Amino acid sequence: MKPAPFTWHGPSSVPEAVSILADVGGDGKVLAGGQSLIPVLAMRLASPAHLVDISGVSGLDAVQTSAEGVRIGALVTHSRLLHDDAAATCQPLLRRALALVAHPTIRNRGTTVGSLAHADPSGEMTAVLALLGGSVTAVSTRGTRQIAAADFFVGTLETSLKSDELAISAYFPAQPAGAGSAFAEISRRHGDYALCGVGAVAQLTEGRLTSLRCAYLSVSDVPLVLDLTDSWQAGEAEAAAEVRQQVQPESDLHATADYRRHLAGVLTIRAAREALSRIGLAASAA
């Protein structure tokens, strides 16, 4: 199939882009890397009358890393962020998750902010933003607002972005001292969407586990984040059992709900163990 007819717009600045979005009255879509949007248009799952291509907008291609965290512009590709050493040092979970995103060809064109705006519950970066308590910055002709990850994802392929808003950046907090992270997933073939994926962040204080939080993909409509601190302290089996009880996967042509539920428990143990092991490695390196 081919996309339905649309009018293409090529703004060169953020004010111009948001002005166009305001003018088209909710009948526009934003195009950045296009790796998520183009297939949707081709299958006519969406038929916007206007396509606002922001690839020529200046100032949206920066990766800014500080002691507090990493902020990435809307045109930063998965590959660019994956290979940014400063960003990986500040928040190691970024690189660990991005390495699992699709194939190199997709990562070279697809943008991380675009993936977040697409809000696919099978996407790795949606889980990362939710797990880290990050945020998205959106701009419109009405002004700028910061949207916390907990408020950003509202359903499958649905965010709280207004039709006239442009997501210009995403922010990921830094990994604190005494923490470790990991990301584990299983897919039918390398590069496919994961049947289930788990991101884990563990925190030790004076050798004692004080926090274990995990985020899940492909098992709910929005990224699911669970605090497993108490159940993990009771034992790995108890933590896995709590996860299997909390996740709400659905069966499809790729896997049954029961299999996804089983994977969630298995991958939780795998990711949590790896995250905890990395705390010692980080301390040794320091």
C-alpha cells in the first residue's frame, strides 16, 4: 500500500514548526527519522492531511550531558546516542537498551525522541524513560511544558502530547552512585520486537539493597514499572512470582499471554542479577 495524499511542510525552526502544527488544526503528523511513522502511513493506519518534516529544523540534534543527566534533541538518532560515551557514562542504561533497538539500519535513521512519541509498548526506550523517571519537553504556540514519563504514556501508540505540540527533547536522569543497571529481552529473531523485555536499576547502600525497580515492555499498554525491593529481599522466586502476578500481557500470533508472563519472571531475575553485579564493577572502576 501507499500513504494517502498529504501536504508536506519543511520548517527550518521550532517556532515555524509549531506554527504549522497550530494552523493545521490537529490534522498533522511530525516526521523526524520516520522509522516508526512511515510504515504507519504506508499501511494507512494513519492518514494525516499534513506531514511536518522537522529534519531541517536547527538546534534539535544535540546530546547534552551533565552531572545531573542526559538531554537529547528530537533529531538525535538511536545510533548517535548509542555511541555517545559521555551519555553512556552518565546513564549506562541508555547504551544497554539502545543496543537492542532493531537493526543498525533502523538505529541510523530512527530518532529516540520519535520512538518515545510513537509510544509503542514494545519499544525499549519507552521503558527506559519510565524506569528512570525521565521527561519529555514539548513546545507549542502556547509555550513550553515538561511532561513526566509517568504522565507522557497514556495508551498503546498514544501519548499526552497535544496535536499542536512538538516534542523537542527528552531527559534521562544520571545513574546515582551505588547503582547498577541492566536490560534483558527475548525476541523471535535478532532485531524483532521483543516478546518481553526488562530493564532493571538496583541501588545498594552500605552493601544493603535499598532499591530494585524494573520496567517491562510488551506486557502492557504503557511501560510498566514495578518496585521489587521487598520481594527480591525475600528471594528471587518471590520477586518473579510478584512480577507474573502484576503483568497483564495479551496473546498474539507471536506468543501467548502465559508465555510472556513466564518470560517476565525469568528476565526479571536475569536483569536484576546483572544490575546488582554491575554495582561492584562500577565501584571497582571508580
